[in-house]
Amino acid sequence: MKERWMGLDYGTKTVGVAVSDALGITAQGVETITRKSNKKLRQTLARIEALAEEYEVSRIVLGLPKNMNNTLGERAEETKEFQEMLQRRTGLEVVLWDERLTTMESERILQEGGVRRENRKERIDWMAATLILQSYIDAYPIPEK
């Protein structure tokens, strides 16, 4: 049995969530958490904590939105603050992982998969979370428990 990890795509109003499969090979999208305001994070953190417990995850991989020139902008700084909140709330290791181009890649995958434009918006965040987690798993395979 492998550990399970969670991937997150943190946005201004949504957080895409993915988890690794029981074998630690693939990432699957779980849901998109929506909030009314960028600063209203208590319910978002509570939902992530509940999902982490439900799926028994031992690590969270949080997408870091770097600029194309590899610098960190305002969104990246907000993501780092969210990372600290998540670590305090869950007690889990929260690893930052470069998420450049994952939203565009998610859009392409959904389009090629025949997902209608009006349905893509609700799926794009968990698809981005899936890509973030999968690229992390590919780089650092999940160890045996």
C-alpha cells in the first residue's frame, strides 16, 4: 500500500482538488471548492482538511503560480500564505510545485475530450490540480507505507 497525496490548484475564488490513487501511480480530480471571496478561506481550509482525512493523505502538493520568466508575483505570494495556513490547519507537509501552463493544458485536454465549453469552467480547476499532482508524482514517486 502506498501513501496518498493531494494536489491543489489554488485560485482567487476556487481550489481544484485531486488525490493520488491507492497504488500511488496516478492523480484523479476530486472536486472544485468555490468561495465567495478571495479572503474567505475558513470554509475552504475546513473542506480541504475534511478531504485530506477522508482520503488519508500524508502530503499536499500545492501549485505555485510562477511567472513565465520564473519570478514570483502577487498570486505566488498569496499561495505561499495559503501554504502556511494549510500546514497549520492540517498538520501535513505542504509542498509547492510549479504550476505554469497547467490551466492552459487543462483547457486543451477538456476541449480534446469533447467537454462542452459551458461545462469546462466547472472542471478546469480539478483538472489543473490533477496535472499538478501527476507531474509531482512523476518526478517524485510515492513511497511504500
